[in-house]
Amino acid sequence: MEEIIEDNEELKVGTQVHNLYNTYALRKGFSVRKSHIRRDTSNNIRLREFVCSKAGFAQDQDVFEPTKHKKLETRVGCKAMISFTVKDGIWTISHINSDHNHELAKPEERQFLRSGRKVTDACGQVFTSMKDARIGATKTFFYVANEVGGPENVGCTKKDVYNYLQRKKNEMVEAGDAQSLLNHFKRKQGEDPNFFYSLQLDQYSRMINFFWRDSRAKSDYDCFGDVICFDTTFRTNKYDMICAPIVGVNHHWRNVVFGCAFLLDETTESFVWLFESFLESMGNKAPISIFTDEDKAMAKVVKIVFPGASHRLCTWHIGKNAGKKIGSYLGNPEFKKQFNHCLHGCSSEIEFQVSWDNLIGRYNLGNNPWLAKLYSLRQKWCAAFNLDTFSARIRSTQKSESTNNVFQGISTHTMELIKFVHHYEKKIEEMRLTELEDDYRSKNGACRPKVWTKMLSSAAKSLGILCRHALKVFDTNNITTLPTQYVLKRWTKEAKKGVVVSSDTSGGTSENLKTARVLRLSELMHEGNNVYDIASLTSSGTKIVKDLLTEAMKRLEKDKDTLYMLENLKNFGAETGSKISGNETLVLNPPNAKTKGMKNNRIKDVIETNQRKKRTKEQENQENNDPKAPTDVSTFNNNQFGVPDTPTFSNQFGVPNTPFYNQGILSWPFGHPHSYVSYGQMPFSNQNSNYSTTSLNLAPTATLTTDPTLRKQPQ
């Protein structure tokens, strides 16, 4: 300790004394803990002691008392310690004892000393980032160990890494899963004013539905919101809520997410709430086409919320249902080929009708109810009936389903909603990085021209490009450049430049005022992003923009309308883009929706399940290999199995001495795997019963059988 004091004159100042003594302890090979502390009447510290971690002795405990965790006894009454007296903020050493009554840790063992183990901020960020990348704690620990030159230089152990990550997880859901999710949305809105979220609560303040999207999703929808896919096939296992991403395609024909929702059920009310929230967040701009699976409630809602949109059904779901409804016919290659032609290959209504009639007549399926229903919905799934409606050449919700597969890969059986949202945000960043890479590749290279040879002129409108006949006319007339009016902007490199933002802001209600602000903010962000992108190229450009922004802020501070809106902003409700259906109270977790076949049992991890299977298998092997187990009922003897002549409810059979209520048939296996002793039907209550609550004589009704299927019940 003397060398520490000599090298550190600041030992007498501030709170660094613990760190200095701990540094000395780690060099010597022992751990430190805080001990006695005394304070004056002003609650200021006047005496402080630090002792060896092995000081004192553990409290006496009953050795027969069961404990949840068995810990090693480490305290051996070591007297090593240091004492400080504090006066006027100056710490002075009053007593030192450097003698230990135990062996000190060797240099290679000092990494395990408790007071020297700590997850630093730098390591913590690495652990968290690698955990978000779905890298396990063990691999993360050894990665950091390899970077710093060995596990002894990390400053913590593998167990500390596990505890750190678990602590961060608990902090994430400290206020409850739903409330933590709401707090996260509020923080996101503080960072991104154009962030939108909407929650729906029930009468018990439990969150039942929620939807959210960020400003980038709004920008993407302004560019590519002509076609959306909506699918509800993916559920989380924590609350069994439906994960419903709303997906479209960008100018590279890749998935782009416009928002995501979680729904408690698939009722009309839930779908109406979701689509209205989505429409509000996008400035009341409805899509041209919307693809969904076959659902009566959803079909009804699309007509209500999107009356002008073309509702299309997912052909992938139709093909999947066909395997259940007409699976025997699909085994015939000819039938399958003709059915798929009706589903995907028809280019006109006449061709479809001829093919369908031929299919029904050839295989005598006129009375099949599923095919009759499918035919009645032909305008929603057959492309031949929608050639004049833009659909980006999407035939099903597989765009949404592929996004669902991505989310399903990051979900676990017990994942909280807030944790799923964090993973969702990471995946969205990856998708947008892919789009950025596609933009770079398209700017630095020319794509090879491709012509759909089977596309007719009537089908060109559904894709938004010219057909082969028009291209032939241009070629014949030696026109080498397509006129701009024949090129749909959403497929070009300039798809995101000069976007016309939707601006349906009529009316003066609170909701319309909030929507108008969202639209104006979106428009400013579109224009501002282009300016910032150019200005950031040089220092002079950055200075020009900053000077103009400063001048613009001064002018806004003098604008009467702006000042009036700032003063009365609270009168228009919550902040822009946020809405909670229900009272503004603490939001509780969603109710657990129990579906068909779902058990109420606690979800067990893989290790626990394997251990349980192993114990069960060992029990069965022990019973089957028991040489004393009789093979015939005539060899049974009560005394052989410890069964008294007068059976009683006692701890001998693991039965408590308390009244039973409607317990039904009671039976216990003895020795032989197919041997049971049955003690009849228990009374529904202990009232008006001839049985005693402490000793129940059931010998007259007891039966013994070696076959569980032949258990006799009392007459």
C-alpha cells in the first residue's frame, strides 16, 4: 500500500480512494468490498472503511433449509483493511492492515477477482452491438478477448457479459412491454418530427393494436405508394399478435416497407382502425392497387377505406388452398397445368373463360363449392381482368411474405414487442442500405434492356412500361430515345427527385390540422434533403445554407401566424403524428390471445425440454428393467409395495391431508408400468360426507388392475 500512497498524492482528496485501494488489491491478488461508514449530523461522511472480500464470516443458516442457489463459502475472517477519516472533504488514512490469513490470487487468476471485474462503456457498446447482430455472448466475449490480447485483459468474465446483456434487456422493458414501446415511439418522434405512431387501447388500458412508420417510409410511399401488399400470416408467440407489415416495391423492384402494425385479431374493426391510421399517416393518399389474402373482413374494409383502389387477391394463397380443397386432382399433371394456366397464364378475359370452362367440364367439377367460390372472385385474382390497372406486375402478397420471413428470422418464442421493434428497425436499415447500393450501381452503369415478348399492348399499363409493339414502331421510325411521357417515373433513376407530396388538407378540424402539418413537413424535408446533399459537398456550401437557415429562423420568429400556432399547439391535441385511442394513462401489456391448439403451459427452453425428456426416459428404463416388478395380478401383495390394508391419505402416497374437491379418479402407479391402484370417485366437497379429512378408508372401493384401459370405478 505504501507504493500506492507515494505515487498518488491525491489519495487524500475526493472519492478516488476506493479506486486506488482496489488497484492496489488487484496487484496483490485480493478483492475489496466496502464496509463500515459513519456520518455526521449533516449526513457527511466522517469515517469510511474498505476491507478484504474475505473479511468476516457468513451468517449461521440452517443446513437443512432448501436454498435456490448454492454458493461457496468465501469469508474466512481476514483482517486486512484500510480506514479513512474525512474532515473538510479531505480523506486521511487512519489505519492500515495488510496481513491476510488466506492465499492470494496468482497473476493468471486475478482476472476473476470480483472488485476488478467491470463491463466498461466501450466493451458494453460492443457487446450490445454484437447481440443486436444475433451473435451469442460467448462468441462476443472471445472476440473482444482476441482484440485486447487475451481474456485476462477484457476486465470481465463470460458470466458478466451474460448479466450485462440481461440487465440491458430488463432496462428496456422496465416500465412494462407496452409502456416501454410507447416511450420508445415518443423518443423516436422527438428525434424525427415526422415519425408517426398510433395505438389502440381497450377498456382496461391494455394495448390491443398499434401502427408506426418513420419519415423515410412516408417519403418512400410518396414515390412508390401506388401498389401495396398487406399480409397477416405471421404472428409473434409472446402475445400471439399478428405482425402485419405494409410493403411495396421500389424502382429496383425490391421490397420497401411503408409501415408495420401489430393486431390482436383479424376483425373488421381492427382492419378499419389500421387502414384509417395508415391512410392518415400518408396524407390521405390511397394506393391504386392493394394485394391481400382472401378474407371476408378484409374485403369489406378495403371497400370502406379504399373505395377507389383495385383489390387483388394473393394467388400464392389460392394455390396453397387448392392443395387442401382439390389436392386429389392436382396429382394429375394435365389438371395442374391447366389450373395454373387459369391462375397465371391467361392474357385476356376470353382466354380465361375458355380455359376455365374446359377445366370444369373435362373433370366434371361443376358442383365443387370451392371452385365455384373461386370463380365468383375471378376479377380479384385473374390478371386478365385487371390489365388496365397498374399493379407493378405483382401477382401475390409474396413481397409482404418475404418481408415476413425476414422478421420471423429475428423473432423468438418469448420476444417482447419492444425488442421486436428494435430488431425491425435494424432490418429496415439493412433494406435501405441495399437500396442505396442499387442506386449507386445504377448511376455507375447501364442496365441491359429487356423486353417482355409475351406482353400485349393491353398489359403494358399494368406494369407502366411500353410493350414490344410500341418499341418496334419507334425502331422503324429511327427514334432512339423514348419520349418522357412514355416513361413512368417510378421506374427511373430519378424516382425520388422532385416528389409531389400528397396534400389533401381540406377542413379545419384538429385531425385535419395535424395532417396538414405532417404534409407540409414532408414537403419541406423532400426539398431540404436535396439542398443539404449538395451543400454538404463543400465548406462554403454548408456555410451558405447555415446562414440562410439562421435568417429563416429569425423571420419565422417574427411571423404572426407561426407564433400563434406555437402558442395554441396544445389545443390541437397531441404532438404531430401521435395518437392514442383511449385514456392517456399507463399502457398495459396486450392480453394473451389463446388460439386453437395453444397450451397455457409456460414456454420452456431447449435445455429444460431435453432434461425433462432425459429424466422421463431414465424413469421408463428403470421401471422396465425392475426385476421385482410382477407380471401377473395374482402376485401382487400390498406389503410388497408398502400399501396398507386400509389406505389413507398420507404423505406416504404424496397426498396432502386436506379436503379434496372434485378430484375425480385418483390412481398411482406401483412398480409395474401398467399397474394402477384406483381409489374411486372423490366427493365434490367435504360437507355432508362420511369421509374423514385426515384418514379416508377407501378399502371397499379400491381396485387393482394391470391394464390402464380396464380401471374399474366404484358402483
